Amino acid sequence: MGLVTVVQVRVGQVGEERVTTVALKDVTKVFRTGTLAVDRVNLDVDDGEFMVLLGPSGCGKSTVLRMVAGLEEPSSGAVFLNGELANDLPPRDRSVAMVFQDFALYPHLSVGDNIAFPLRLAGLEPGRRGERVADVAGALGIGDILDRRPGQLSGGQRQRVAMGRAIVRRPELFLMDEPLSNLDSGLRSELRAEISGLTRELGVTTLYVTHDQTEALTMADRVAIMRKGILQDVGTPSQVYGRPATLYVATFLGTPRMNLLEAAVHVHLGQYVALSLGEQSLRLPWDDMRARAVGHYHGERIVLGMRAEALTPTAPSTPGPVLHGRIRHLEHHGHESLAFLDIGATAVVVDEAAVPADGGAVRQRGLRQFGRAMRRITGRAGTAGDERRASASRTPASVFPDPGRHHRRPAELAVRLAPYPAVSQGQKLAIEVRMDALHFFDERGDRIDVGWR
């Protein structure tokens, strides 16, 4: 697929309101096969912002990008570019420059001709074309390879050429679809810094798609996390990491993954909220502003989330919020070690798609097959609304397995230690818990919180 580039004229609402380059309003995409790819997404990308769409393969992020570019039509909803409805605009009229995962270079053209290609299509005279190409190539560090063909270049050089071809038209909106995924880790790190620095220097609004959380957290002004076509959370990197809106976002971000424990809530009015983790418990002080929100679940179970950085090894006799356990196993990573601690609590298990590992997906599959059979009998074709309802039905009613029917998995608490600590498997360990760094989620996986961001 070739590069889409056109001239953009900036329009927007100025004054006290934000100027937005891209606005998606209830955008839904259902393919002809009936697959719901994007489900009522609402998202604004501010003028000059670097927005990253993050999620696993198949979550709909590239489909969103293609609808902004005009390469896919939304089934419903509206795409606005610079305040103007763009649903019916062809790609050539959409003010965008795209960079693809596979570079999309013309193998029979030199590097210089590849970069100059959109300028030639625009009818720019050769002298000015040469100046623009030289400027862009110099900025990207490829000024000495303009006479080579793409087949003679490394992966990093080809990606710089693809970037140069997008930049040379001086666009005001970049769309990037996993541009670094084909490169090795060292080169990805180098180009991450180059891309984010260059787009900010140019002041270009950028919508960047990736499945790599490192790219998202290091490059973005804001991150939009998607799951199964549904927008889960939008915020700055520190917001989505520090206060994730859903259990899915909490588990998707962070290495190692957030520890998720089943906790029973017991309120001691005016004193504290006890969070029972098997035979141990933590006390959330009543003067903690989150205590009343958590206290609404008195007598119920919630999900308690702890990141490894919220846990510190300590002396067993340390007063305060301390949990005791035994080391199940150790992992040495060179710069640090991870200890996995059995504290007698029950884990909440969430798979890559944030569906509880309790067989619920199998039951929902059976319901969907039954629904398709009924549509064949009644002759009623599925609609986008049907797909949205099917999507809602796939959302688990509870992340907790039925204790009468399913095995309850013991929690293994991931704790960061020094690179080669003086501990071993089977040894007892006490860990102090930072209560202000705890995360609370209800049984549907939504955050329990007050003072949202």
C-alpha cells in the first residue's frame, strides 16, 4: 500500500477551547463478515499532540487509523478532521501522511526519488524538490545514501526513508501504523527517540499505532488503550499507568504485570477498611480518601492490585502494612531479580484479552452460535447494534471464578529485589506495602476510585 499524502490547511476552534486535529464521535466499524472491529469509539487528538493507540493484535487500533486516513469507511459515527466532517472525503483530500510497518518504498527508485515522489506528484519544480529532499534527508541522517535503492539499505535506513517521504510534504497530521515493529530492539530504541523528537520539533499532530507498551509510555503525550474494538482508557502515560481505568489496562501496562489479588472487604466504621487476603489482611485507614469508596463493597469481594514497585522487603517485625510469605521461585534479570511470593491469597487471573480464565469465553461462544442460528431461522441479518450487544455480552459479569466449580489459583506476588539477593527458593520473606500505591477494581474490572485524575 502506498503513501497517502496531501496538503493540509489547519482549521479549528481557537480561544478557550482546545484545537483538535482529529475527532472521532461514536465511530463503529463492522466488516462484511460481521466482525465488529471498532465499537463506538470517541477520541480527540489535540493540535500538535503525539497520541498513541495501544493494544494487542486484533483490538481495532489499525482500523481506527485507516478510518482517519479514509482507507476504511466507518459503519456509523463521524470522523472530523480540523473540525470538518470527513466521512466522505477521499484519502487524497484528508491532510494526512502515513508511515506503514512495511515501509512501502518503491524498489525501482533511488532513496532521493522515493522521498521526492509526493513532491513530484504535487507538481513542485525540480529545484525546490531537491532542496526539500536534501533538508529532510539531512535531518534524518540519510543524506549520504540518496543514490542507493531500497534493496541496498538496512531496516533502519528504509524506515528513515519512509519517514522522509512523509515529512517532505510538511504535513500537519502523521498516521503511523507500527512503524518500528520490523526492527531489532536496539534500533527501535534509537528510532523511538528520533521520531518523537522530530514530530515535536515540527509541531506535527501524530496518531501512532503500536502493541508495544514501551513505545507508548516513552513516546506519547497521551495514550489510548483499546480492547476488542472498545476504548478502555485515555490519558497521559503517567495517568494510564498510575491510575488505570480498568483491570484490562492495569494488566496490559507494566513489567512484571500488576499483582492481582482477591480481597474481601470488611468496614470498621470510623477506623479502617480491612482487606482480607486469605489469612492475612491490610488496613486502609478511614482518613484515606479512598476508604469510603472501597467501603461500599462491605461484605463483598474486590480485586486488589499491587505493582512490584509498591512492595519492599523488610524485617518480619516491621510495624505497619506488612505481608508475610514464602518464596516460590526467583528470576534473575541482571539489573534486578524478581521473587514470587506465596502469601496464602487467591489470584485473579486475567488472560491477554482480559477475560477471566473460568470458561466464560466458551459459554459465550455457545451463546453466539445460538444467536447466529436464530438469525438464520428468522432471516434477520445482524446489524451494528447487534454486534455491540454481542460485544457487551462478551464482557464478563465477574472476574471472580465460581469457587464451587473452579480451581482457585494461589497468588504469587512479584517483588523486586537486588540483582543477586541473599535469598533462595523456599525462604520466608516479609514485604512492606505502600498503601497509597494500591489499586482497587470491582468484580466487572472497573476501577474503584475517587477524585478521578
